[in-house]
Amino acid sequence: MIMPRGEPLLMPVNPVFIGLSLVVGLAINLLPLGRVVWTPDLLMVLLVFWGVHQPLRIGMGVAFVLGLCMDVAQSALLGQHALAYTVLSFAAIAIHRRLLWYSVPSQALQVLPLFALAHAIELLLRLVSGGIFPGWWIFLAPLLEAVLWPMASWVLLAPQRRPPDSDQNRPL
């Protein structure tokens, strides 16, 4: 892929780092922090990030399995998070080539509708299955996830920005 001007070339990402970040995101989502409806879903941010930056490694299958884990852990309707995460992953993979040409703050604005769509799917499935409307504060979660996007980009791309081993025989 051709990189935009001024962007440094990134080292290859370690697959263990991807898996570890997703497990940490799942663990943070499972913490009993008195879950309120406007709490951002960190796993959504990570799925979109890796779907954009590594679409061949993290796909809809991983998103579906992590969604089932969230459904079981939260005693939600089985498939509620799985469907939302799968649609979110599909959308992230669909726009990944276009999204990488924008700056990180612009990327946050581009992924905001994806987060809103995923939360709307979860809310719709909750309401259809007989749940109650959690309140208008639920619409704050996609905004907070979009605000987390620049920080997630900085943290998750940091290991790839490490300088390569210096070699006197290599010109780059």
C-alpha cells in the first residue's frame, strides 16, 4: 500500500500483540464497573482499529466470537453483541482503504457513524426482545468511542513505530 506523504513506514505488527490487545479489551469490558449506558465499549474501538489496520488478520469471525463472549458475560440476548460486532467489523473492513488516507482526527469522525450503527443495532435488538429503553444517555457512548480513537491509534501503533535495527549495509 502506498503511504500518504509524511507518514513513517510502520514495522509489521506482531499477531500476539493483536490477540493480547483484544483479550485486554474484552477483560476491561467485563470489569464490573457499575456499567452505565454511556460507558464506551473498548472492544468495539479495538475491533474497528484492527479491522482497519489489519483486515486480513482480524475479520468478522473474530468479531462474532468476541461478541458471543460479551453476550454470555453480560447475560444479554445471545447474538446481540455478536451481530453488532460483526456488522461493525464488516463496515470497518469495507472502509479501511479510504480511512487510512485521512488524519487521525478525521478518522475519528469517519468511524463515529460505525460506532453509532453498532449501538443502534444493540439497542434495537434489546427493545425487540422486550427490554426497556435505557435512556438518551446511550447516544453518548459512540461519541466517547470516537474520542478514544486517536488515543487508541497512538497506543496501538506505537510498537510498530520502533526503529528498525540499524545496519550499516542497508541504506534505509
